[in-house]
Amino acid sequence: MGDAKAQCVTELSAAGPGDAAEVPIPSRADRIDYMADLIDELRHMAEHEGLVTLASVLALARTEAEQQAGRDRPR
């Protein structure tokens, strides 16, 4: 699980009714980083199923999300 994904899941699962003020809201970059991780998981699934075009589109979407989040890491 990616760092951003783990952080978002932990923060969301820690919140209960009325706890919204106590849980820090992830930054925009963290939320976009989380989306990039999700997109990458979908890309792996598409590759596994032989969906070459879909995998390529998802790779492009992941790259765009990473650039928007301010990171540029190799996969």
C-alpha cells in the first residue's frame, strides 16, 4: 500500500462520529498522491488482463496525477 494511501486510510478509519475536528485533513498533494496509487493498481490489473490500451491510458493518468502532486518517481 502506498504511503499516501496508508495515511488516508488510517485518517479516515480513525474518525468517528463527531471526530472530524480531531482528524487532520490530508493535503491536496496527499490526496492526489493517493489517487496516483489507486490508478497504478488499476493499471496493474489492466496489464494482467491483457488490456494494453487501458493500461496505457491509466499509466498516462498516473503520470499526470504524480506531476500534479509534485512528485516524479519512477515505477
